[in-house]
Amino acid sequence: MERKGFIGGSDLYSIMRGDWHDLWLVKTGRKEADDLSGQFNVQLGNQTEAFNLEWLKKQTGYKYRHCDTELKKIAGVPYQARPDALAYISETELHESASGGMILPEAIIECKHTGGHKKMSDILDAYLPQVHLYMRVMDIHQTIFSVIFGNRWEHCVVDYDHEFWMKVSTQAHAFWQHVIEDKEPASYQPTKIDWSAVKVDGLVCRDASQDNQFVNLAHDFVNASQTVKQHEVIKKELRSMIQDNEREVFCDLLSIKRDKRGACRITINEGAV
């Protein structure tokens, strides 16, 4: 597959991981792209993609169609979007849908097949830059992640966030300058971009480390000397601090996460006790 002349989704994954040098060798024609035909996890994902799409359709009612590759130059950088599929839904179905995370009439679908030990947050952490590239190039404002985790399946709906994309595209632009100037890049560290403000199923995430009330309650909750009654009172007060538009509120001691049913679960972080 030709990989010169643009930055694609998998290229952006490499850029964010700090793997600039190998990618620069490929983009400047000094090295052939790796042959993935013998890589088991890649081929497994390819083979299960059709099932993944059909399962998404069965579980949610989202119809889907495959689409052509799209190229667009943005701020001097040529990007390529190759999503797995596009979801579409009629206006009637849009109003009737109750599958968690209301989607717009059209959305990108990204299918993944990964290990059972991973969580959706791991997938989002790795691939949000990639799907933001697709959304920006195709002018589509939502992505549906359809993910097989070992022998279980989950999905979520992600909204385009322009501030997040601007931070990602800054890294892409910096890399592309090395390509067009034919300048070998030095070693780069992975780039970690905060995605707490990106809406996932319509909800955002909040770091409450500077919220004294939340942190004090977290200390009380973690304190094993509390009576059962006191513990329940503190738990209720902590849960009340997660707003209707938030999927998670956290500090160094614990996190409160809302599931798709709306229930809020408190988890003490490792090492907090």
C-alpha cells in the first residue's frame, strides 16, 4: 500500500507515540512500509470487521455503508481519511433511537478487535487522534467505536472536539515539516493529549484534584476507620458531585464513573489505601 504523500490515521498513531524516525523513512521513500500480511492481530481485526459491523447494526439499529478514501490538505498538511464505514440513520430512527449516545444522521464507524483485559478508555486514548483526523477531513462530527474485547463487545459515540484536533494537528504539522524539508527528525517522546473534554456518549470527564470538597470526601471515603453508616453518607455525597454532563470525575485517590445506565460507581485507585 502506498503511504507517501499524506498523513493517514495509522501514521497519526505513530506520530503521537513518538515513532517519528521510522515513519519519516517511509514518507520520504527511504524505507518500505512494514508488511502486515503476516501480523496476526492485524489480520484478525480485518477478518472480524464484517462481523463487528453487523453486530453493531443488530445491537443498535445503525445502518452502515462503506466509503471511498478521502484526501484533504489542511493548513499545508495533506491528510488521508480511510474509515472502516459510515453509519447513517433516518430522521425518524434518529428520534426513536435509545442506544446510548444519540448520533447525528451520519457518523464514522471505527472497528477494533483487542484483548479482553483492555477497556474502552484504552481504545479512546490510543485512537481518538486517528478518528479526529477522519472527522476533520470528511467534515463529519461523530464517530462510533465498535470494539470487540476478547469475547465481549462494546460501543460508544464520540463527538468531534476542535480544541483536541488542534493539539493533534500541531504534532502532525511539525512532523510533516521534516518530510517536506527532507530533514531527519531527532528522537521524540510520546505526546499525551488530555481528552477529558471530548464528549463520549454525550458526557465529559472532570479532574477534581483541585476541588477541596471532593478531595476531602475522597480521603474520608478511603479511610477504612469510617463506620458503615458514615461510609454510605460519604458515598452518596461523592456521587452527588458528578454532574449530568459528566461521565467521570476523579482525583488521585479515586474516580467516579457513570455507566450507560446512568449508575455511578466509585473506584479507589491502586496505592491510595
